[in-house]
Amino acid sequence: MVFTSLNFLLFFPAVIVLFYITPIKYRWLTLLIASYFFYLNIEPVFGLLTALITLSTYYFTRQIDNTKSEDKKRKFMYINVIIVLLPLFFFKYFTAINDGVFNFLEAYDIRWVLPKITFLLPVGISFYTFMAIGYTIDVYNEEIEAEKNIGIVALFISFFPLILSGPIERANNMIPQFKSELRLNPKNFAIGLKLMLWGYFMKLVVADRIAIYIDTVYANLVQHNGDTIIFTSLIYPIQVYADLGGYSLIAIGVSKILGLDVMPNFNRPFFATSMAEFWRRWHMSLITWLTDYVYTPLSFSFRKYKVQGIVIALMITFIISGIWHGATINFVIWGVLQGIFLSIEAILNKRRTKIESTYKLKSNFAYVTFFIILTYVLFSISQVFGRAVTFEDSVLVFEKAIFERGPLFLDKTTLAYSLIGVIMLLLSDFRDEYFSGKLLLFDNKYFPIRLLSYLFVSLLILWIGILNGGQFIYFKF
């Protein structure tokens, strides 16, 4: 069951009704049952894995809370982190390692009598694994007390709007809300429905429309010239943004209707003027998680090396991020590239800040525009390794982009419809970035303007949206 499926459009209203007719004291239980029903509907066996991770996390966080020995606390924390990580490593990386061994043996004409073994990756495992680990570390660091109600812990790890693709939430934000009096609030409905509507627009009108063109080109790289591949690679970040950003808005909107505030995941990333700023705006729940639990401890450990220590911490953090995305050489390279970009900026940061201050460049239109474009291009280059299926495909992309010119492949209908969505999305972000509070449509003080805006976007979704219940990109992670 995905947000864009008919099943979900039947499931969610039923959850709302059941949620609000349930006594306030037990509404968390209704959400827990709904969450497991939602997840089991995808693949029943996956629910067992989620339950096991919940049991382990609950037990060891209680043990951490109940002991005064620092050594025991640390031991319990490490044990649970390892237990929680084991399924992720097994399901996500076993097949890659297994295939690597088979390919190595075949390269030397060694025949292995046993068949290759492959496993289906449990949907959302990367996301709820990080949430469980974050909760465990927070309890160890005494930033939150271990929750005594195992049902609340289970709900935190399995909450249905977040379990498939995040945002990667924190226990200190969600658990107190699950335990609070979640009452019916018409304002929450209005806010949540607006977020969901725009999220569906981003996914169905922008992401899935662009995907038709991008998938056609990347599925046949040999048949397309460098100019087409350059254009395709430059619009791919917009697809990812609209896809994951759309999912995030739907998840946040669904949560809001239920009276729960979930952290934002994107903040107009394509107006960033540096890679550091970009990563403060892009997939924010992941980057803040990595910052808090990976980068900050590493940078503290390497602090004696000063700038070099920052570079080492950045490289390790983003290599981990790459491996989190996928068990391929492409994602390792993707992570290395992000680390290199950010490391260069860290080394040059003081010099750039001084120049900007001296010549007042932050208010210079040409300067800001140049670095917005540069940041976008750098990210697009790195995303080639995120989109290409194999390393060989990535190499082919760059070879053709550099050496092969030719006419642009045009799917006129797809591109025309895509352009409508992309322009609307970027104009909306541009308004929010530079004219916040002005030219409002969804939030206009006049009801007729709001109503017309809702109707227009809804009609666009029905007219040019891809209404086939397609998967979200980040489900594979």
C-alpha cells in the first residue's frame, strides 16, 4: 500500500474515523494497529522484523535506564545498535556480496554448485533502523528517558506515514506527542490536506511525469547522444526532489490531520548557494541524523587535526550516507563526491566569507545566481551515480556527455506536461524563498482564491498526473 494507491485513499479516511471515535487515552493504540495493518499489507513477513527490532530496542533502552554503571549502559547501547543494524546489513548487502563472490569465481572459471541467493529488501528498513538507533543513543545520552510502554515504542518505529520513506524522526519529538491528548482540530485538517495536495502534485505531476523521459533515456544510454544525456541528468535532481519531497509532504500532512507534528524534510534546496547549505536544505531528516550521530562525534574525535579533522569526518559521514543508499560502487562514489565538495568548501570557507563580506556579494544578484547554478550542477553530476544502474553506465554517461554531440531527444507531450509542473514547483519555491508571505494562493486570506487554487491543482493532478500508483524512488533504499 503506497500513498498514491486507491487502497491508501480508502485506508486513510477509515483510520481518521477510527482514530477520532477511539477514546483519547487509547488513540495511540489505534495508530499502532493501523500502522501494522498498513505495513503488513505490503509484505506480511516484514512486520515480524519490525516487531523484533522493536522488542530489542525496548528491552535494551530499559536496561540502559535501569543501570547506573556507565560501562553497562555503553554495552547495552552497543548491543542494541548491532542487533538493529544486522537485518539492514543482511538484507541490503548480502545479495551484493554474494553476487560479488560469484562474479569473482566465474572470472577465474571456478564453478560453484550452489545457486545464487537473493533476498527481498524489507521496505523502509533503512528508515526505521535509523529511528531505532537514534532513540537508543538518545536514551544512552540521557536526552530522553526510556519509554515504559512498549506499545508507544512500537508505534514510534512503525508509524505508518513515516515507515516507508521517512522523514527520519526523533523519539524526543514523536513519543511525547503519541502520549499526549490528540484531539480533533479543524485547523489540523486544513493544514494537513493542503500539504497532502501539494505532495501529490509534486509526486504525480512533476516526479512521475519527468520519470517517463528520464527512464527512457537511462534505460537506453547507448542509443542516446551526449546532449540528451546531459539534459536528462540535469533534470533528474528535480525528479528526486519532487518524488521524496512529495512523499514527505504527504507524510507530514497525514500526520498533521492526526494531530502530530513531523519535522520538515526539504527547504527549497535548489536555491542553496553552496553544497553545505544545500545539505542543510535537502533530505534534512537524514542529514541532521547523520550530523548528530555520525559527523559530530567524529569531528569531536578528530578535533586535534583542525580543518583536516573536519575533512576526515565529512568524508566518513558521506561515505556512510552513500552506503546507506545502496550497496554498490556507484553509491560509494556518490558519497565520496559529496564529501569532496563539502571538504573543499570547508577549507575555503573563511576565505569565501571574507570576500563576500568585503564586497557585499551576498546581495549581488549575479554572484548569488552563479553559485546557485554551480551548486545545482555539482549535485547533478553526483546524482549520475545515484541514477545509473551500474558503474559502467555511469562511465558511459560521462563519456557521451563530454565527447558526443547530437540533437536532443524530444518526447514533446511528456516534456510539455512536465514543464508545467516543474515551473509551478520552482515558482512556488521561488516565492517562498524571496517573497515569503506574499502572492499566497493556498493560504490566501480570501476564500475564493484559496478554493480556486485547490481546484486548479486538483484538476492538474487528474489531467496530467500519472495515476498508476507508482513506487516512490526512496522505497528501494
